[in-house]
Amino acid sequence: MSEMNDQSKLDQLEKFKVDHSNSKLTTAQGLRVSQTDDSLKAGQRGPTLMEDFHFREKLTHFDNERIPERVVHARGFGAHGYFQVYEPMGEFTKAGFLQNPSVKTPVFVRFSTVVGSKGSADTVRDVRGFATKFYTEEGNYDLVANNMPIFFIHDGIKFPDVVHAIKPEQHNEIPQASAAHDTFWDFMVNTPELTHMIMWLMSDRAIPRSFRMMEGFGVNTFRFVNAQGKARFVKLHWKPKLGVHSLVWDEAQKIAGKDPDYNRRDLWDAINVGDFPEFELGVQMIEEEQEFDFDFDILDATKFWPEEQVPVKLMGKMVLNRNVDNHFAETEQVAFHPGNVVPGIDFTNDPLLQGRLFSYIDTQLMRLGGPNFHEIPINRPITAVRTNMREGMHRMTVDKGRVSYSPNSLRGGDPQPATEAEGGYVHYMEKVDGRKIRQRSDSFMDFFGQATLFWNSMSPPERRHIIDAFHFELGNVLDMTTRQRLVDLFNNVDGELAREIALGIGVNPPHEPGGTGVTASSPAISQANTIKTPATRKVAIIADNGFNYFEIQQMIDRMKQAGVHIELISKYQGPIHAACGRQMQVNRNYQTASSVFFDAVYIPGGRASVDTLLTHGDAMHFVNEAFKHAKSVAASNEGVDLFEQSEILGVRLAPFDSSGQVIYEKGVVTIRNATDLGAFADEFLGAIAEHRHWIRLAEKDMVTA
Ligand code: HEM
């Protein structure tokens, strides 16, 4: 039985942690400090003295507290957890952490955006990073994934170009964390291999509701190798237990101003209240003999393997159950690298992967100040590290003895290389034979087929969002020629898509008939088909003095049972009083709350409360905005009066004469003349599980063809 468990990494980290409670302030040299508020001066109003070591130390440390932010994925947020395999995977891979269901392998995960600086907003339109470090008994394995299954480019050599194009423009450093500017779309129109990725980037996937509600994709094609040496091509995926859900663009933009930390706060809070995010690790496998059986090249990172063609086998589950103690020490200093593998996991000739294998360690040498960053506590494996490498900036290990080379006799040859049987990593012996050539394989050159497949797979509201996103992005491109060329380019994907894009950005619809002729779709990639649950959702209850206590209490009890979180919103914080005299504590006022922070809104009854809310523009705005963002809204008894005065249009609400009947239409749930809200609460929970009610969108706004 293994001695490693989910605590192993935390136990190791613990040795480096310091708690400064009940202590005296010292200098970095351990000297107690008698005063830290005034520098040492020659006289009260005199000059500061050079000999003031405390002053000098404080300032020099401060002056050097910044390290370079990541060149991409600068803004990120991390958490600890564990991974547990469901059943031994030995038939496919000898990776130790994928064999024993009783072992919990510690993990550290960092979620990120790609383009924005470290201080940029969370809810921008962007790819999300989803990097996981498994601290296995065979050393660290890193699955450095994104929340989209494909990538912009085929070949690592184009990575600097795509990043230069999408980052803020060179002359004025505008815009921050956004692709909506000329250089990106200029690059795009000249690099049609981006087409498929752009479809994903314009989709709802680019504005996730939560890190807890995103898939993760290793993107690149790796190999699994079993103990017999048999290899298979694989792609690895994370599947969130809460399903894949997104914000709407208007909401994302508002949140960027109201709470730029929205996604990180969501993760931090969820872990703090025990809503531990869970993701299942899945693998798609292709036998070596089937390498050429597909209408795409399986080494092309701009293509995904449709689940309907290559099923995802779920191998195990990851649970994130602990927040970090220190963001800088852990999240900022963690260093992932797709080249950190364990026996049983190997590489392929995917040219994007090959670029990545060089890039990560190279950038970390600079970002973390030298070659010893593997010694930073968060990066240390839980297995022993025995190399012949010494010295370099910030070396912490004190290696004993005079020998630092291999082979040696002076130390009996130690440390010795291990055989394969002893766990030594042996590279898969792929046969390679070719001429040196700077060229791309013809099999990579279908830029549009899977872009059409993606478009075909989207539900009508998802298509609407994609077109709206194009209108925003291309509407911000100043060069009209680029806009026109982009419309003509996307005509290769789908004619209607191109026409709809053209309509919003003031250029001509394409003259040529569009499309690729691909008619297939992949239902698995539409968010319409994702897991739906109310668990961990957030509901705002808006009320004022005179509210009906029993209504709120029933709703709170039922919501809590379903794992839904409630906040009470009113004009003022502090207690509000119910008609029966009891009181409740308001969590947020209209200034600190906003509908965009919640998944649903409920207005309880109580004559005086609702009459007051009817005079509050903020309460009405709250409801209208939630309705506009296609969220579930509910009202009971007098609360329905507020809906009647709102912009909830074309929806049947509970009439005054109904006898306690729940009315549900388009995610609007109402009831009048009712004291028992059981059925009403259940209907509301069902609506919350749906997350959005796109059916409210007018038919004319849908793109169905
Ligand atoms: C040739 C293509 C690519 C290159 C050259 C590249 C390069 C980089 C670099 C230099 C970093 C910063 C690392 C650091 O400072 O620690 C980074 C971060 C990252 N990359 Fe890539 N990348 C490429 C493609 C991809 C792909 C395809 C994915 C997704 C599968 C991906 C996912 C990530 C993630 C998640 C991070 C952030 C890691 C963290 O949280 O620290 N990258 N990449």
C-alpha cells in the first residue's frame, strides 16, 4: 500500500509555512526591531542616515517585490486538491497515478485567462487556462490544458506571432485583455488556420460562468504507453460535474467593472463553503493502426476528435478542496510544463506540442529568476530529487560531497540511472524518417471543415451569441478592408454566418455561395446538451420592511437543501423587519449587489415590502436585468405585482384569482394566494438548473438555418 495520500503535498508545504501571530517583528536577519514607523534621522527634522539598515532593507525588498508576469496566462488563480482514478488503467498506460483507486494523488490547479495582464478583469472574452500539476509517486506530471479543445495555430513557431497580434497594440498598449482590435484580426485574416479556433473564441465558451463550470482540454495529442510497450494516441479532457455554463456578454462586461475578480472570488468562496469543485478526467484514444482513418490529421491541434467518433473514457475524478495560503508563493510561483511527464505518458510529433516543450521551461528561467525554480515549495515533487545539478541563482538544497557528475567512481556511481523496471523513463521508440524541410503537411490544410462542424453543432441561441460576438469584435476593427476580408473568409465556413456578420459591421455580404458542404455535427460540444443542476447557484432575494417572513423562510430552507446559496438584498444593509415582527439580516444593499452576480432572483410577498420595492428603481432594474439576461426569476403573492410593473413581457404571470397554482413560463415562476410554497420552490429550482431561458429571445433573433 502506498504511503502517499492527498495530504502529502500539503505536509511538504507545511514545512515552509510561517505564521506570524504572537511574535515580535524582526529584520530579515532575525534581529528584533524596536520601531518601524520612522527612519533613523539626525534630529527630528534632519536627514535620514545611511546606517539605518531597517529602512534600507524595507525599501530594497519592496523595490524588488515584482517578478515578470507570465508572457501569456498572466492572470490566474490556484487551488489544491486531489485526483483519484476509478479503476486501474494498466491496459492503456503504466502511469502509476492511474492504477490504484485507493490512492489520492495531490494536485495543484491554476486557472487563467490568456491575453490580459495580471491585473486585468476575469470575465473578458478569452480562452481560459486549466493547468494541473499532479504530485505523483513517479514525479510531477503536468496537464497544461485550456477550456477549448483546439488551438489557434498548427506549429509552435507561430506562437509569438499570434500572441503579438492579440496582445495590446504596440504603439499605445490598447486594448487590454481583448482581441477586439485591428492587429489581431489582421493576423487572423492572413492566417486562415485560426478560423476554427475563432469560432470557439466567439462562442459562449470564452466567457465562462465559473472556473467550476468549464471543461479542460490538453489539446495536444500525447501517447499512452502500457507496460508491454504498446502505445496509443490520446487526448485528455476534464469534465466538470456542474456542467459547462457561461455568462452573457452584456453581463460579462458589467462584471468586469463591478467585480473584476468575479471568477477567482467564485472559486475561493466555493471552496471556503465546502462546494468543492469536481472534474472527471477523460481520455480519448486512437490506436496506432487507426492513425490515418480520420478526415483530419490527428496531430493537428486545430482539430478536435469529435466525441461521437472517438468516445471519452472517464478515468477518475479530481476534487479541489483547499485554497492557497499565499497567492504569490503558490499561484504566482507555480511553474507548469507540458514536458513534465511520467512513465506511461509520452509525446507525439504534433508540431504545436513540440513548440510547447521548448517554451515553458525557457520562459520560467527568466520569470522565476534562474534554473532552481523546481526548488520553490509549490514546484517541488513529493518524490526525492537527485540530480547532479548544483549552483545557479537561489539554490536552496545543500548537496553534500564533491561529486556532481556522472559517471563517477568517487561516489560509487551514485546517483545511478534507473532501469525501466525501476521506474526509469524510457522514451517511446517511434520510428522517424524524413528529410529536413520547412513545410506543413497537406493533411493540416483543411482550415474550414471543422469550423463548419462547430457551427452546425451550435443551438440557435449559441449561434446568435457567436454572431453578436463577431459584431462586437469586428465592429471594433477600424480597417474596413480587413472587415470585408474577414466576412469573405468566414463565408468559407457558412454562408449565413458570413451574411449575418456582414449585416452588423457595415460591409458587403459575400457574393459567393458559402460553406464547406460539411453537414455533420457534434452534439457533445453544444452547451445546450450539458449537465444541468441548481447546485451551488446563487439566488438574490429582494425585500424590504413588511416582507412575508414565512415565504422567505420556506424558500431559504428548500434552496439550501438543493445546495443553492441565498443572499438577501435591500436598499439598506442591517436588519429588515417582516410583517410578523421578526427580522432578517440584509447581506447586501443595492450599491454592493447587482443582478449580474446572481443566477436567479426571487421577490417574496408582503404588501408593505412590495409597495416599497415598487418605488425602488434599483429593485426594478435588478429584476429587468436578470430577465434580460435570460435568468430564472420568481415571485410569490404580492411579489408578483413587481413583475407586472417590470419589463417581463409576453410571459403569463399568476393572476389574482388563481387558487395557489404555480405558473411557470419561460423561466418566470409565479404564484398567488399561496401559503405553502413547496411546489413553487421546486419549480423555481428546476428553472435555476436550466441556467438560462433563451426561449425568451424573439424568434427573429435566432439563427436557425
Ligand atoms: C506552441 C504553442 C504554445 C506555446 C509556445 C506556449 C507557451 C506558453 C508560455 C511561455 C506560457 C507561460 C508559462 C509560464 O510563465 O510559466 C504558457 C502558459 C500556459 N499555456 Fe501555453 N503555449 C502554447 C500553447 C498552449 C496550448 C495549446 C495550451 C492548452 C492546451 C496552453 C496552455 C497554457 C496554460 C494553461 C498556461 C498557464 C500555466 C499556468 O497557469 O501557469 N498553451 N504557455
